[in-house]
Amino acid sequence: MIPIDDTPLCRDGKILILAYDHGLEHGPVDFTGVPESADPERTFEAATHPAVTSVAVQKGIAEAYYPSYADDVDLLAKLNGTSNLWMGEPDSAVNCSVEYAADIGASSIGFTLYGGSNHEIEMAEEFRNAQEAAREHDLPVVMWSYPRGQGLKNDTKPSTISYAARLALELGADVAKVKHPGSQGAMEDAVRMAGKTKVVMSGGSKTTDREFLESVKQTIDAGGKGLAVGRNVWQRENPERILDALEAVIFEEATVEEALDAAE
Ligand code: FBP
């Protein structure tokens, strides 16, 4: 673990990562509701909002679009990822090295671990390589800690999310990105299991403003440090509006009602 509060990934110890790797992970279907969202520039524009601490993208998007935003946006390079065309047991190809991520301007790295997958052993070994290389470059490491696989029927049950958070601590991640386990109490347990590793909530599929903000508020009240979110921001017609609300909840300790007002 390295101190990350003074890195660009954090603002006042909190984190709001805008994730935009869905074109790989889910495919073009995620862009159908708001066709403009297929244009990476739209998300980079959204990432200039002061609430956003970093934008998380794959190497190709970073190479093609980040140079135009390097002065205004912080880059988290997602090192592994797999398309939805893959039908096998959960796994994630390593598409980018830490060295290359640093070369293209990333100030932190992201890595998915599917604990419980039949590929967990290889993925953990790949994570080890990335984590140790990141230390050489002083880059914070964010683990997308998503237990899933043949044996796991419910990947958001509280005990699974607590285990996901613990895996991140045990394997040396600075930040554990976990799914919301359904209640503030369950998120508190995940935060406790993560120890010194900061916990951020994974955004999930698009919901109403209120439902989404309530889950974020629960995460913050549980001791979580923020959010790594994609669809709940850029699948909205006006990403800036929900970012205003997120800024209020994450950085200003606002209530959900106050945040909804901020988003008017
Ligand atoms: P969302 O906020 O849209 O859920 O994005 C977070 C994220 O982790 C992305 O980085 C990733 O592409 C996606 O979720 C993966 O979601 P899943 O594997 O659960 O379909």
C-alpha cells in the first residue's frame, strides 16, 4: 500500500473515477440509449467536471483521445479487460503494461480480478506483476474486485462483497472497487474488511437519480471513499447534472435531497 491522498486520483481523500471501458466490456449496446455516448470525447468532456478525479479507459481510447485532455483530466489506465463476446469462465486479458500506461500519461492503474473464477489463479498472478510494477512507478493501484464464476450464484451478496474488499487489501491494491452489497451495514462490513485499502462503489446499470444517489450516500456513510462509475453518468442525457449531485454527496457530505437540488 502507498499513500494516495496526495495523488491526482484523490481529492480531499475521496475518489470519483469516471469509467469508460464499456465499449470493450459490454460492447456498443451500452451506447444505444444515448448515441452520442459512443464518442469518447463526450466522456472526456464530462471528466473535466471538478467532481471527477480520474477517467478510467483502456489503452486504445487513452492513446487516441487523452492527449487532447491531458491538461484537464487525470488518467487511470485500465490494464486488463475482455469483451462480452467471450463466453468462457470469467477472465480478463492483460492489454496494457504498467510501463506503457506510465508512458501514455496514466497516474494510476486499474486491474480486474474475478475472484472465484476458474481463472482466479492466473489473474492473481497477473495482478501481482502489475501491482509490483506499479510500485516501481509510484502509481496507485485500483482493483476492480468482482467475484464471479461458475460457483458464484450471487455476486453482490454481502459476504461476497466483503470478501472482494478483503482480496484487494490482501493482494496489495490501494483502492477496492466493489459492487454495492445492498445496504449501508453490508458496505460498512466491506469497508472494515478492506482495512487501509480505500473502498469505492461500482456504479452499476443506470437507475433513477434518487436510487443511484442513495446507494452512493450509503457508501460514503459506510466509510467508503467514493465511486467508480460509468453508465449512471454518461448514459444520462446530461452527465454534468448528475456529476453536480455526486460532488455534493461525495465531497460536501450533502444529503440525497440536497444533492437532488444541486442537480436541478
Ligand atoms: P458502471 O458504473 O457502468 O457499472 O461501470 C463500472 C464498471 O466496472 C466498468 O468499468 C466496467 O466496464 C463495467 O462496470 C463492468 O460491469 P460488469 O462486468 O458488471 O458488466
